[in-house]
Amino acid sequence: MTVLFTPEELIQYLYNEASPEKTAAIETAIQEDWTLREKLEVLKASARGLNRLVEAPRHEAILKVLAYARETAPESVQ
């Protein structure tokens, strides 16, 4: 019998956030269902790719923030 798991359940499994019962069910299903193993491998590869992403604001956004800060900064006291 093939048990269907949602993508959310598989992601919870990959991040060790699934319940012990769900984890056991998925691990049993992985042994029996090659398509489920393939789906998990695709999710693992995607997760690895996400972990390698470097997030940074665009240069234009930084310049706008700096310009706004200059415009709204209180005048210095001398």
C-alpha cells in the first residue's frame, strides 16, 4: 500500500520537525517507495541550494536608505 505524504510533511521530515509517528511512517515508506525517495532527494537538493544563497540588499536600495538618512538626520550641534 502506498502512503501519500504532502510536500509539507516531507519538508518537516527533512528538518526533523515531524512527529515521531510521522517520521517512522515516512522512513518505512522510503524503504518501499522509490518515487518517494526521489521526491525526498529533490527536496534535499533544494534545501542545500537554499542554504548556499547569500542574501543582500540591492546596491540601489542601500543608496536610497543612505540618502534618506542624510535628509532626515538632525542637524549637528556645534
